[in-house]
Amino acid sequence: MLVCQLSLLIIIVNCILLNLFRRVGNGGRIGREHSLLMKRKATRVKRRESILALTEREKAILRLKTDGLSDYKIAHKLKMDTPKVTRARINALKKIEFARADLQFVDGLIGHHPHR
């Protein structure tokens, strides 16, 4: 459930960021420092966009991990090698951290524009 909510949250953040980037590209009224920051962020988002979403395997691993299974037991259940399960789990957690950082970034932007 938590993983699904995080996936949805990632999609929402990406939509918000894309709208803000379009606004900057069209001469929107955002301060110069925000504009430069957002252009840099847009480049990073584009680079990460294809790897940002959790894969089905990562979701399955996180679901089983929340059920209390060890990486070894998850590997056995999914017919994978244990190191691959560990790597996929770590990658999924990194993606979640990136999403959390993006949300904090967007929250900061919204906090700077109370008229919205």
C-alpha cells in the first residue's frame, strides 16, 4: 500500500514539476534564482525520469519486505539471486529518497508563492 502511494506521489510530483518547467520556459513569473534552479532541476528530472518510477520487481520486493521476509526468502520466492534482491531493494529505496527530495523541493516552491 505504501509503495503504491509513493508511486502515485512520484507521478504527481513529476506533473507539478513539468508544469512549473513549462511556465519557466514560457517566461512565467518566477524569480531569476528560482528559474535557474528549476532549469537545473529539469535537466536532472529528465535524466532520472526514465529510472525514477519503481519497477514491478522493485514493488514486489518492497511488498514482501514489508511482510517481514528476508532478502534470502524474497529471492527464493521470486526465483532470483539474493544479491539481485538486495540491489533492487536498495535501488527502490534510493528512488523513494529522490521522490522525497523532489516533494520537499516542490513544497518549498509552493511555500514561496502563497498567492496560489
